[in-house]
Amino acid sequence: METVTSTTDTPRIGLGMPRVPGVRGRLKDIPVPGHKRVLLAAPRGYCAGVDRAVIAVEKALEHYGAPVYVRKQIVHNIHVVTQLEQQGAVFVDEVDEVPEDAHIVFSAHGVSPAVVNAAADRGLHAIDATCPLVTKVHREAVRFARDDFEILLIGHEGHEEVEGTAGEAPDHVTLVNSPDDVANIEVRDPDKVVWLSQTTLSVDETMETVRRLREKFPKLQDPPSDDICYATQNRQVAIKKVAQDADLVIVVGSANSSNSVRLVEVALEYGAKAAYRVDYASEVQQEWLDGVETVGVTSGASVPEELVKELLDALADAGYGEVSEVKTAEEDLMFSLPKELRRDLAGNRDARAIGGRSRTVAG
Ligand code: SF4
């Protein structure tokens, strides 16, 4: 079973668990020369793919009963994983840890065909909660491999999403970890290369990687549409705007959440004097607030809003009770539940409609 660790020894806030003791009143209201305030980035927090994956596990538990097995963390957030464990989800690293005939959910980050086949060989009932936007990248990989392209996959080595996408076309994929990696990339035929990417990267850094790749391989093809997903892009746009005016940015998100970690980097790049990532409000250190007038706050795409609320409460205790939202886009995208659940839940109103959109807010 996968061991999930928090970045600190802080007690966790779970459904049905007491609130974290000591969060309220832990930070002190120490005067600063100017006006204390919080700029709260929007959009932030849950994206459509995370929402769907978490609901999929909850519905599976309700419908099939505990335990329901989940391969890897369903989404990269310690709080969400802990809550689901309390409801009866069992997180495993690989399908061979799951008893035959059990139900297993594949995480939002996606799996390779080898994992799907291993689950089938074991007689498991698989529910595929891969985000549809990750599935889109998988399909691109299959299509370009079929046309005998070499696929330069920009992403982080070892990330589950990258393993899943690369697993669709292992003989055609070369991983590009960073702009600096480009110098070492060799291809068979420079006339037949395409780049694809992980969905949760820094937009700016990815574009720099692509620029260098194109310099080296002028015939490099672009993906048919953006691989970095709407949620990752929207959260980065919002924090860029907040960071310009923030002395300090605090990102709520887990250490293994790629998009949360990127938000810290983007905040620093776009003007925040300091930026930190926390799983819980109780991790905020008093000294981070020394001399700080404006605190920017955001959260990664796998973070429930209750954790942001905890942070805002803690900041209010420290004198940062004035909160203004900085909104750069509207999001109302929703995905239907995985098809296996829609089939098994047919008739009891749990299958949700695909719809919605993401829209940039002027200014
Ligand atoms: S971050 Fe993007 S790709 Fe990942 S689950 Fe959310 S919407 Fe899907």
C-alpha cells in the first residue's frame, strides 16, 4: 500500500474529524507599516477532472461498498486521500496488491495500457477516473505513434501522468524534462517530430522548451490543441495577477501536486517577494508575515475549498481580515462520471452531464 506523508507532523483536518487544534489564534496580529489585506486568486482549487475523480470514488464506495481500491493517489492531495481512506478507500501502488474480483479506480492522472491489461488479467472491476483532458493527450500519443512520429513528451520524469501517456506509445516517446534537457535530445527523423505535454506544467517554461526544440528541429509539429489544461492555465493566470501586488503568496496544495508547485514558482517569477506551499493553514509560520502588507492566496487544482477557508481564518487572526478576490476567468466545466459507474448507476440520477465552459474575465 502506498504510504502518504504530510510535509509536517500537523494533525489532519478530515471529514468527521475535529478541526485542527491550534489553527485559530496561533498567528499573532503584529502591526506592519501599511494596510494588511489578502488578495484571493480566482479560479483556484478543484478542477473538473479532480471533482469527477473524487466523486467517482465516493460513488463507488456507496454503490459497491468498502473497500474500493484506488491505484495511486486518486488526486495529489493528502487531505482528499485521507478523507477517502476514512470512507473505506484503500490506496495501492499496483494492481497486483488488489484481491481478485475487487473494484479498483484508476486515478485522475491516467494509466498506461499495461496497467489496464494487468487489472483485466487479475479479474478486477476497473473504474477509469482518468481526467478526460489527460485521455485526450493519450489519444494524441496513439495517433502520432500510428503515423510513425517521434513524440517529444514535455513533462516530469516519474510523474504518474507522464508514465501513463508514455505507456501508450513507449517506442515513440522521448521525455523532455526541462528547457535544459533539449540539448541532449536526439531523434531518428527530424522531419517527423511532434511535441505533447503533461497537463499541469508551467505554461511559460513549456513554451521555452518548445522554442528550444523548434530551434533544434524546425519541422517540429504542435499538438492539435493545448495539452496544458484549462485549469492549470487559469490558476497560473490568476496568480500572476495577484503576485504583482503581493509581498507574500501562500499556495494551498500538496508537495506532489505538480500544478500546486508550479503556482509557487509562477508567483515568484511574477513579482511575489516570497511564496510558500502548505497542505494546511497550521503550517504557516509567523515570520513569513513579518512586514507583509498584502498576502496572495491560491490553491492547486486538487485542493478542496475548506482548506483555503482555514487559511483565510488563520490570516484573519493575524490581522489580514480584508479579503478581495482577483478573478481572471469563470469556470463551470463538468465531466460525466466514468462510464463504468454510469452503467452501474443507471437510473439513480448519479450520472452527470458533460457541459460548461471556461471563460476569461476581461481586465
Ligand atoms: S488539472 Fe487539468 S488535466 Fe488534471 S485533472 Fe484537473 S482538469 Fe484534468
